[in-house]
Amino acid sequence: MYQYDEHDRALLKKRLAQFRDQTHRYLAGGLSADEYKQLRLRNGVYEQLHAPMLRVAIPYGMFTSDQMRSLAKVADEYDRGFGHMTTRQNMQFNWIPLERIPDALEELAEFQMHAIQTSGNCIRNITSDPLAGAIGDEIEDPRPWCELIRQWSTFHPEFNWLPRKFKIAVTGARNDRAAIEVHDIGLRLRHDDNGESVFDVWVGGGLGRTPVVGKLLREGLAGADLLTYLEATLRVYNRAGRRDNLYKARIKILVNALGIDAFREQVDAEWEVTRKTVRTLEGVDIDRMRGFFAKTLEPQNLVAVTPADSGQSPAYNGWLKQNTREHKVPGYRVVLISLKAALRPAGDITSEQMRLVADLADQYCDGDIRSTHDQNLVLAHVPVQHLKALWGALDALELAVPNIGTLADMIVCPGLDFCSLANATSISIWDQINERFDDLDYLHDLGDVKVRISGCMNACGHHHVADIGILGVDKKGVEWYQLTLGGRSTAGARIGQRIGPAVAKAEVAEAVDRILLTYTDLREEGETFVDTLDRVGLEPFKERVYAVAA
């Protein structure tokens, strides 16, 4: 991974000193709450219901074992012994007193970690495919390009005060695991007919109050032109984006208002300027950055691991089938670590578990750890001969539940238990669904059914792009939940359809059960949930969900 040089370290040290001084002045009464707000937001500090929340950046979801240990130390010494993985591949701490946040950031800075631009109306953490560099459907590793974008966007003076937050995602694989079509800008890295790196650029995607699938802005953008084209696109948005209405300030609103053709014309005109004033990437820039991510794995002369490893225990075989993936190099396996044990909220990880994952990463994966959009973790390069030992160690701390890709692998926002923006709880719905669907054999038979839960219209749980989306709403102080069906965030992304009136809090799991029974009754051989929904339509699901009990 990219290693900070003396310039990076000096910049981070200076930024930390600034924020420490700003926080001290605010606590001493020298800065008003309004003056301090934008300063803390650009350092990843939110005001939540019970205590400040600190969001730590994990650029493109990649971090080391030492960085994980640093997060564990912060969890123990400053928080309550756990952290929370987010759908932006970051980690959040929910209980650090404001006066101690600069000290926590200083601990993290020792290991090249920070919270810069994890909030505020600026370019946020760059996200990518958590299986990058390991999976067989990859055309090119996107992480070097992500790092170039991260360096370009960090403290960019022109984009420090955008109309609203701005999110960029990059994928380099045939299968989109980065959800690029529901980002402000989504980049698909591929090779042209000459084998050169080019990008297809999507713009104006996003969820939240106005969910929109992005539109194709440009095909085949040369890699050397990537930063100049991003600069042009951001300039058009920065100049023309709405600043008079918080809910209409995102780039998706601008793109829809202008139309993609008119927006493209403005970007192309601006690009003529940026190509002359912003340095184009050179081959040496790209090659140097690729060098940080180059990893040589020698194929091992071993018998391939099958989904059911002969002679092993059923529990191990279930984990092997559900929580590992084929690696592009023979003799290795990609391991997904589930943070969806029913004993704690989805995405939460204790400091003890963090230290175990760090130790296992050192032992089996050269210290390489990834975070995913699904609030899980990845060890990307595990030799197959170590899988049984790895499984045993993970299982001992409840990190080997074989539920990756099942209904139990839900995305769940913190909801009203923590978030000051939420209208309803999410974690209690997670608990309710887990209690009802606790048979792993049934979940495995259902297949890959994605359930995602958000506590408000901000859609941090990505409910719009789930097979079954659950949105908490407030009706005169009472929590109700809207259901949507048929969304997806992969290639050909689409927004789920609302099925009908919201259901009462106590009835959410029952409604989900009725939806699933409809699916299993009507599905044909090999059909996914969305396949069945597309074939039969919403009506059979609506009839079952809203049927009057006999």
C-alpha cells in the first residue's frame, strides 16, 4: 500500500496541531459553535445524540495490521472498546469526549491514519473494490488510481467548500463491487484496444432523499487525463451547484436539471481550460504509484480448495463455501470476515477482535486488511494450507459466522440509537430480523438476498439498492418502516420500488418473512430474488405482505 513520505507526515502533523488548537479554543469559549462546526466536520467529528462521533478515514478500504492495532488502542483508551465499520469503508467511534479527540487522532497519526475530509462539503474518502488485486475478474488494480485521486483531492483549495459532500468510487473489475453508479462520480477502469488504461465516467448518482442512478458522462477517458477531467467536472459543479437549498445541492440535482448532454458540454468546455492549467499525469506518475501496490504471489502446487473440503467438519465447510472466494493466483483464497454476528450491531468490532484480525493478517496475509461496503473485513491473500487454522482462530471470537452474502449479512446504519439525524431505530430491526431468521440452512437455501436498513432518508444503510430495503420513518412520534424491493448497486444499478404503506415496527420481520415466502413459492430454478421480482412483478409480494390475517 502507499507509504507516507516526509511531506505527507509533515502535512498530517500540521493539520493535527491546527485542530488541537481549534478544539482548545472552542472549549475555552474562543470559538462559537458555528465557527467550530466546519472545522470539526473537516476533521471527521460529528455531533451525535450521546457524544461526538469520530470518523476515521480508511482510503479505498485498505489498512495494515499496525493500523488496526492503533484503532484497537483508540477503542480501549478513548472509546468503549469497540468501533463501527461504515459503508464508506471507514471506521467510526461513537463515545470519545470532544476534549480527547485530538489525543486519539495523535495516536492514529503515528500510523498514518487521520479523519481528514471524512465529513464536510468536500471530496470525501475515495472508495473502491475491497477485493482489488486479488480477484480473478479484475482488469486492472484500481488502488493506484484511487491513491492519485486521494492526493489530488486532499486539501484541494478550490473544492474545500463545495455545495455539498462529494463521493467518488473506482472499480477495475468486470463485476462492480464499488457501486460506482450510485456515486457523485463513478469510475470504471478498463483497457482499450491498445491495452491502455482508460476510464468510463458516471456522474450524478446518489441515494439519500432523492435516489438517482448516475449517467454515463464519458467513455474511454485516457488515464493520463483523469485528474484534469475530474477537475473540470468539479469546477462545473462548484460553480453551478445549488447553494440555496440543502436538499437540492448535490451534483445529481444539477445533472438532472441540465440534462446529461448539456452538463457534458459544460464539462468539456471547462476541460479545455484544465488541460492547460492542471498537470496531466505522466507515465512515471502512474508507474510509481503502481509500485506501492505491486504484490508478487507465487502459485502454489496444491490441490484446489473446493466449497466442501473433503474430510473436514460441516462448520468449516460452511464457512469455506460462504465466507471465502477464489483468488486469481492458485493456492490462495480471499477470506471475508463477517462482522454480522447476531450478538452485536452489524459492523461493530471489539478491540479484542481488532487485535486478533491484526495478528491473523500478519500471520497469513502479510498484514493486509480491507474493509468492505457491506461493513465486513477482508484478508485478501490467504494460502489455502492455512485456511483451517484461520477459521479456528476467527471462530473463537465469533468472526466466522458463515453468513456472507445471506439475508443475515445486512447493512445497518446506527439509526436513532446514535445518530442525531435519524427518525427511527435500525439496530432493533436488525435484532428483530436476526431473531426470526436464525436458521443458517434456510438462509443458505435462500441464496444472496440483500437486506439493508436505514434509520432516515439520508440512506446510510443503502436501503434503496437492496433486494429488500427497510427505511425508518417517524409518524407523529411513532416509528414505522417503509419497504422497497428490487434495488441493486452492481452494474445496471437501480432504485428499489416502494411496495406499499409503511408497516409498524413490531411487524417488520413478519413482513420480510412474507416477502421471502412469496419469493420461494414463485422462484424458478436458478432465479435470484430480482429475477423473480422482474418476472412476476410487485403485486404478488404486495398481496402477501398486506394480506389480512385469517
